[in-house]
Amino acid sequence: MKNRDFGCILEEKRLKMNILFILPKVEHSGCIMLGPAYIHSFLKSHGHNIDILNFSYSQFSKEKIYNKIKKFQPKLIGISVLSAHLTRQTKEIAETIKKSFNTIIIVGGPAVTVDGDNFINCKDIEMVCIGEGEYPLLELVNKIGNQTDYTDIKNLWIKKNGKIIKNKIRPLERNLDEFPFPDRTLFPDTETIHIITGRGCPYDCNYCINKELRKMYGAVGYVRYRSPENVISEILEIKSNYSPKSLWFSDDVFPFKKEWLSRFSKLYIEHNINIPFSINLRPEQYDKNLIKNLKEIGLFEVRTGIETGDEYIRKKKLNRIISDADIKNTFELAKKYGLKRKVYNMIGIPGETKEAVFKTIIMSLKIKPEVMQYSIFQPYPGTALNKECIEKGYKTKDIESIKDYYSESTISTEYLSSKDVNNLYQLAKFIWKNRKIFTPILRLHGKVVNFLFNVILYTIPLLVMLRNIHKNILKKLFKK
């Protein structure tokens, strides 16, 4: 392979090496972790033996870790950390490994990239990978295999002689077509196959790490897309190997450049793909011609993050410059073309009041999506809102202590305590579940609607307790 400007591939004899990847248990996630699958394919294409232990689809087990390492005998173990709430589990995995083996451990992923110090200071972790991992890991395994010094590899932070070496970031690979398709043998067969068309997000939401990543890499060239031809080639391979019922484009936002979309649509038809697909779109991306054209080739669902029904919170706190009117028009357009609509909302955003949450609930009922997903706001490291939560003393517990984004709030503000947020989250889910009952109530005066919501909110702790009792009874019955 040709030597690149960023010095990531060495023109030297490479020894085949065993590398094990471990993916922590991700609760309540339909997300397929394509990042590790890309690295898996990339290293495999360069002659290395790769195995994976994926706890996303099985119960976390220290015994499984021990048995896998004992059998496979890897020279390097990589742990992929998708989100900050997996930090504690990641450290537990590393500790489990080091109790029985002296294998080198490297961790990477989005959570590591924006919070590297937290991971490199863990006694059981030797290295962290900051940013995209294909080239840094290839260079690392080649150097380990050839027993040459690897402490100067860009993107890696490495412990040596009691010190931490923090190497610089290498430029991003602009041509994503260079990478082999992700290895889907890592995942169980499903009727829906996940795929990405690019990397990076063009927006700067205050609750997301993309803003920090853009600063790290530089704004120019951070957002990159594969060629339509390359994406279509992967879809054809997927169609041949898996015969999926649908495709799920996992990009933060689907590419909306006219030239790209025109070429993609043409190829989708020419190759007779005929697989329905789902995409992420922001409200300001909705365009009549775009929706119409994508619908004609197979688009059946649009997934949209509204996050809050309070326009002030949406614009000023989240930095999502989207009006209520934009959202209304967006969902009317999607409905006009018969698209299934999925919405993402958060509860407990800094600055949010109880009345602001009620606005979110009301908007959700008004726009009538087919699928609604509520989550609890979490101040993820590397985000502007995390910085605000630290500066204002909002944090009540470490984000590492929660198991997912749906468990509990980790902040208390001047408007809402963490307990308030947890109850409002349950209220939002309760009203959505019973939306056929509550939607007609919206005809009443706003103050009356808020009064009714307050009455229900008061009973939420009791409803949650009764639900948990019911669940426990069912569990015991099924065990018998």
C-alpha cells in the first residue's frame, strides 16, 4: 500500500497478529456500532486475525472475557466506548483482563476522544485512541508485530515509564471510499441493516460532541461523504448476502447536496435495489423535491430530532435554530408523502422548566409522529452543555453511574431537581402511551391542559411503583 502524507502506514514486512475487540453492553440501544466493524474490516484486509466479544447482544460476563482471551491469545485488546455512560463498564472490563493477562489494552470511540484523560489515567489501560482509529491501529499492530517503537503514533496517547505521551492528531482521511465495507458478521442477522454514507455532522448542537470534534480536526473537511457509487456497491453486497427488508442510514443527517442525491437516486433505480430505507433529517433539511424524489426510490421513514417543544430552549440552549413553524411544516410534508415519522425528544435540559416540558409533550401530541422516543438529557463530556453544568454546579452524580440515557437525570437546576426530571420523563412516556385519550384534551385552554398534566404528574411516583410491582410479579410467575 502507498505511503500516505500522515505517516500511518509503514512500508515494512508485517507479521500477522491476533487482535480482540470488546464492545461493552449497551442497554436499550437499537444502534449497530459500525465504527468497530470498519476497523475490524480494515485490519483484516491487511492480514491480521480479528475476533470480537460483543456484549451488545449478550449478557456481560467476566467468564466470557477470560475464556475468549484464553482461547484466542490476542497480542492487543481494543475496547470501543460509544458513550460516556459506558466508562465504568469499560474500566471493569480492563480490570478483569489485567487480573489474568498482561495483554496490551487500548480504548477508543467517541467517549474516549472527548474525555481521553479519564481513560488513560485508568491503571489497567495502556493506551487510548483519540479520533478515527483505522490508520492509528494499523500502524500500532504493525509496529507491535515488528517489535519496533510505537510511542510516536499519531492519535495515540501512550503510557511509558510512568509518563503519558500524548501524540498529535493526524489529518482525517478525506476519501472514505478507501475503507473496506464494515464487517457485518460481527452482528446478528436482522431484517434491518445499518449503513452510513459519511462521517461527521455539519451542525453544532450544544449537547453533542460534534462541535468539539470539529474544533479538534478543524472545520474544513470534517464532514465527509462516500461517493454514491461506493454506497450503492455496499448496498448491493448487503442485498446479496443478507436480503434485508429495510436499510437504516445511521448518519447524523442524511447527505442533502443535490448532486450527491441525484446520483444516488439514479443508481438506486438503475441497480434495481428496491429496498425501503429510513434516514435522519433535520427540519430545515426537509424540501418538497428532496422528499418526493427519495420517496419514489424507497424512503419510508424519516427520523427527526426535535429535542424540545420550547422554541427558546431549542434555539438558545441547544443551538438548534429551528422554529415551531418549521417543525409543523416538516411533519405535514412528511405526512403528505405517506412517510412514517419518528421523533426524538429530551427531558431535563438545563434551563428547562416544568412548563417547558409540558410544551414538549403537547407538541408531540400535535405533530402526531408514528414513533416517539423520549430520553433524559445527559451532560456528556466534550459538550457545551456539560461545561455549563459544571460551571453552575448542576451535576448531582457522575454520568458513569447510569446505565443508559433513559434511567435517571444526573443534574439538578434552579428550575428542576433530578427527581423532578425523572418524574416528568415518566409523565411524558405515560401521556404518549395513552395519546388517544390525551390528544382531544389539547382543545381545552392551555392553563387547563397544564393543570391536568400537573395532577397526573403528582400521581407519577405511585404509578411507577405499581408498574414495578406488576413487573416483579410477572417475572416471578415466568420463573415458575
